[in-house]
Amino acid sequence: MENKGSNIHIGHLIQTQLKTDQRSASWLAREIGCTRNHVYKIFNKPSLDGDLILQISVAMNYNFFQYYTAEVIARLKNRMGEEG
């Protein structure tokens, strides 16, 4: 049986991109209107609400949804292979 959960850890991806952009957790907190402590909690979450991902994507000028799109495509290809 296929694992229905995502292989994506969005919090780690956000943290990695923030480092790549040489931005701080404090900067992101200001951009999305939360505390620095909350940003650190985001880094540890494997999944986030879509609205929060959108807010972070816009703030960081980076499309974090691309990871989910790639996973959907891979799963559909896998599923087509199983049915074919």
C-alpha cells in the first residue's frame, strides 16, 4: 500500500531557502506578522496550512508550492504505471 503522507518537510525547505537568501527568522517574522519564536516552530513543521505557505512564498518571493506540484506529478506517473 502506498504511503499517503507527503515526503516534503516544508518547514525545513523554508528554513533552507531563508538561509540561502541570507535572511533571518526575525525578518520573516516581520514579513508575515508573527513572532520569531513562531518562525522557529514553522521550521520544525513537516506540513503547514496552504494560506501560510502562500504568505511565506509571497514574503520570500519563492514558490514553495513547487515541491507539492512535483510530488503530485510523480505520484500520478507512479499511479499510471500501476494501472497500465
